Amino acid sequence: MPHELPELPYPGDALEPYLGEQTLRIHHDRHHQGYVDALNEAEAAIERAREANDLSRARSICDALAFNYSGHLFHSIYWQCMSPDGGGDPTGPLAQQINRDFGSVAGFRAHFVAAANAVQASGWAVLAWQPLGQRLVVLQAEKHQDLAEWGVTPLLVLDVWEHAYYLDYQNERPRFTEGFFEVINWDYAGRRFERA
Ligand code: MN
């Protein structure tokens, strides 16, 4: 089954003024679609290569699989991490775990924003559940997949590629990363945490 682009969970203008409709539409309809299409192409390419018994392009196809799969996954989570009804503070088990692992919600927020602001070039800030240590971690991902920790479950992701904010914020990434907390969907992150 080919991968498919998920619908946005809200209208294109629902996150204004934090994110303009043009930013959101181009990001979802073109960029995310691009990862879906390239992932499907790469999966077909590795299957054809296996069947033809010619794996001479395995390195570049594996690279495309990791890049585009991770891009598709993170964008699919990212749209859900924002809501026109978002903002405020986390509740329930996720709030307790954040307090345990980061001291406070404010401590988590400062850590997450600093990680997002400091991603070199293109990438993501990620709040993830790490089963090995039974704790929450903040990660940076360069591109979509570099510097990942194996086995963690992403709970909350913030795209800091320039296409995510440049029309609205130009080079002022910190205004974009701080504003994320005005639309953050803690209920969605909490449900992911409880499943993890
Ligand atoms: Mn993106």
C-alpha cells in the first residue's frame, strides 16, 4: 500500500496569526506531499532493485527511504501537535512526567525552545519517550533523521526548517518557536504519551 498524505486536522487559516494560511498550505500540500511521493518512489525502487538482482544503488535508496520516511512521519505528527484551541499547560500523566524529568513545564519549555533554536540548518525539536531510561528526552533532529535515538517514541515535534516559518517570521526563528506554545496541542501529546 502506498503512503498517503493525511488531511490537515483544521482549516488552513485556523492557526492564524501564529502561522499564515499560505505557510501552512504550501508546507502541507507541497512539502509534506513531496516526502510522501519520494517515500513511495524509494520503496518501489528498492523492490525493483531486489527483483532485478541489482542492488548497486542500495546506498542512495536506503538514504532516500530514511529521509523521506522520517519526513513523512514527523510532519504527520506535527500537524496534530498544533490546534486552534491549543496553548496552556499539559495535564494528567504527561504533566507529571514533565515535572519529574524537567523540573517544571517552564523548565521543559525553555529546554525545548533552546534545542529548536539551536538546530543547525534544517531539522526539528522533538519531545520523546525513552523506554530504556523510562524518561522523557528532548532531542534535535538534523534533516528529519540524523541524531535520532533508536527506539524512542516522538510525542511532540516542532519543524524548524525554513519552509515552516520563513514567510511569516523570516530569519526570526525564536519568535516562531516561542509562538508554538500558543497553539500547542497538549492533549494530543498526552494521548501519545499514555500509549507509549
Ligand atoms: Mn517541514
